Amino acid sequence: MIEVYREITPLTQYDCFTIFTRKKKSFDFPLHNHDEFELNLILGGKGVKRIVGDHTEIIDDAELVLVGNNLPHGWFTNQYKWEEGMPEVEEITLQFHRDLFDDKLLRRNQLFFIRSLLDKSVRGISFSKDTIDRIMPRLMALTKKSGFDSMLELMSILHDLSVSRNMRVLSNSTFTDENINFNSRRIEKVFAYMRDNYDKEITLEGVAKLAGMTEVSFSRFIKKRTGKTFIESLNEIRLGHTSRSLIDTTNTISEIAYKCGFNNLSYFNRIFKNKNGCTPKEFRENYAGTRTFV
């Protein structure tokens, strides 16, 4: 079983948030999680590897990511190489308490989009280049603000992020134990069945019958409601469980694949790499190489 570093952030119970800037030539802080939400801006780090939950990606020159509370995450030097004369990578990190915005406040109509943003962040969110260009100067300016004005600006930044276009949710919902509401009792019933029986054989015929629809009608229905096909939805559930097992057990990759409903190892390896950007072996090594006990 692999342990993830538990970071104790500098925030106290009396703080609303903390923001700090760093310049660096390498990324060596271990994979970690913490109670607080974190908004991380990295400039000039092309080639750095980012891990959020079960998602791995090589980042570009500029990236902005919001990480929800208790979600494992980290940035690693990987392909990035600093050389004499090069500017250092600039990183701005903003952390705020998960209870900074009371649940009753977030249920107000005016805070709907921020609430949705924070809900999505449990899986990690990556923002588009256009959004980075708009938010970057405001984050830089926020490092020089203080008091009530800084809190108002934080809320404004979060709102603008919440309504920004082309944001990407990173980690698998099964990996984070997130239950998604599709506003359809039929879809919810099918997803509950797939989550409970992911390790068994599940067919389109069976789930269509469960939904009270023909196979063709259900295929269209699930694609329209979720944006994914039946097979893609089932594979995503299974991949979340395989990722967890790769971290939490010492079972072999083939054992894990079989126990999570994949009977063809080459097929499993292929879709795992397509989804996570690395092989199951590399994924396990990403976590295994960062053991720190606190």
C-alpha cells in the first residue's frame, strides 16, 4: 500500500486564504494532499509532469489548475530542464479553507457557479489558455493586496473561473468516489448498477433492459445525457477502481485488471494509457516513488 504525503499548509483558522510566489529550477515536492482548496499557476514549466488523482499530463508553458480538498496532486520535473541563463519557473499558489464559503451561502443563487466550481474541483480542474491570460495578472496583483479588498478579489476570481469556457475536469469520478447527478432516474439507476457490479460482466442488453429501453434507444440516451457511450462510461468506472487498486494494493497489474472487470490485458493497458497518459506500471511508479510518512 502506498502512502501519500499529508501536507500541513501554513493557513491558520483565522485566515481566509494564503497566496505565495516561488521561483524554481526543479519540482521535487512529493505527491501530497491537504484539507484546503488550492489554485496553482505555473509559468515557464513546459515539460513538467502534473499528477492530479489518477490523471497524468505533461504541462505546457502556462497552466492553471484548481485542486479540491484531499485530492492527491503534485508537479514533477520530468522532461523540464533548467539551463544557465534561462528564466526560472514562476509559481503562484493560492490556498483557502474548504469551509471559507459556508454551505448555506453557496446555496444562494448568486453563488451557484462558484459552488459548481468547488464541487468539480474534487476531481481537479485545468483551465484554458484564454482563461490563464485573463486571470494571471489578477493573481499576480492579489499577492500585493491585503485585508477585505483581497477577499473580494478572491471571490471575483473564483466567479470568473466558474463561468470560464473550456475548463477540463481531470481525475476519474470513481477514483474520487464522486457521485454525479445526471438528472435522470434511468441513468442514475444504470450507473448505480455499474458501480455495484463493475467487477462482473455487464452488457448493453442488460443495462438497456434495466432502464426499460431498447439497446438502440438507450445507447442514444446515455450518450446524450453523459456525453459518453455505454462502454466509455463503464470503462471509466472500472478504470477508477483499477487506479485505486494500483495505489492501495500490491496485487499484480493483471490481477487488478481482472478483478475490476477487464478480461483482456492488452485492451486494459491500451485504454488505461489513453485515459491517464501513462501505463498502469508507470502510474504505480508515479505514486510508489513518492512515499513519505508523516
